[in-house]
Amino acid sequence: MIKIYGTTLSNYYSTAKAALVEKGLAFEEVSIMPSQEPEVLAKSPMGKVPYIEVDGTTLTETNVIFDYLEDIQPQPALYPSDPWARAKAKEIIRFVELYLDAPARRHVPTVYFGAPVDQAAYDAARPLLETGLRALKQLVRFEPYIAGDTFTFADLTAYFELRFTNLHTTQIYDWDITNDVPGLGEYLQMVGERPSVNTVDSVMQRDFAAFKNKS
């Protein structure tokens, strides 16, 4: 059985977990925080989550986990069969990760842990996010899914990573990014109603609220 390591507070953990649910694969969750402790680094070289373990061997990076899951469980397919369409779905995944989630992540100390706003992060992240959103608008389709007419790993990524981004922009800049991309708000609501996504997201939101109440 696949073991998935991480924390429900992590949007990337929830993304990979939702992929497992969508694929109908049996898995076991192991709760662990990202860290630089030797026991974590032994399984995840960068100390990040999520990572999965199969037969005593681990695999890191969410988009790599996607590829593995697609290989071992081809149905339901979560990548398009057409090579170009498949590449375009992966392009969206990378854009969301690199140009939206990553700059928003500069504000994790404030949003998650209540630290004062870092002025350098405040000044640096906003233009990067604006550029990322402009680029994303060129790629997304909402027909009805983000890469076309079929549900893919790009939708799982978009849902959890863009909601993570919006959590940070609304708190730090009072800026709802769904207003900047026509159809994005409706799209996220639609994807959030999908059983696999709703099941995972409800746990994430519950645990995040509990975490914030303790902070």
C-alpha cells in the first residue's frame, strides 16, 4: 500500500492526497511536518512534504508523484492522452507552482504563524503575482476544466495552489485574485464540489482553522 507523508495543513499534501482519492488507490496517511531533521531528510532530501513510500522506497515532488500514479493506475486518466494536450496540462501545473504559489509562499510566516508582514516580501511578491496571473490568463481555458474538457492533474493543482495563493493575497494585500481572471471563481467552486476534492479540502480547512485557533 502507498504511504503518503505530510500534513493536512499543506496544500501540496492535499493536492497529492486528492490525486490518490481520485484514482481510487488505497493509501495510508503518515502525519509529519516538513523539516530538516535527519529522519525526514533520509526520506525527503529537501525535507519537504508530501512524499510517498512504496515498498520501503520514497518518492518526492508532487508533479512526479502525479506521473507515478498515472503509470500505476491509468484509469481514470488524469492526463490527456494526446501528447500536446498532456504537455499543456503540465505547463499549467508548472505555471501555477512557480509563478503563483511560490511568490505567495513568501507570506507563510504571516498567514500561518501570525508574524508581522515582511516588507521586503510584501514589495517583492506583488509584482511577481501580477505577472503570474497575466501569464495564467493566456493558458487557462475553463472548458469547463482548466486545460480543456477533461478533469486532470492540472485541476487538482489549480484548486489547491490557487486557493493557497488567494488566501495569502487576500490577507496581505486585500486582493482577491479570482477577480483578476474571468471565470476563475466559478471554476474553483465547481472543482471544489468534486467528491475527491471536497473530501480532502474539508479536512484541510478544518485542520487549518484548528491550527490558527491555537496560534
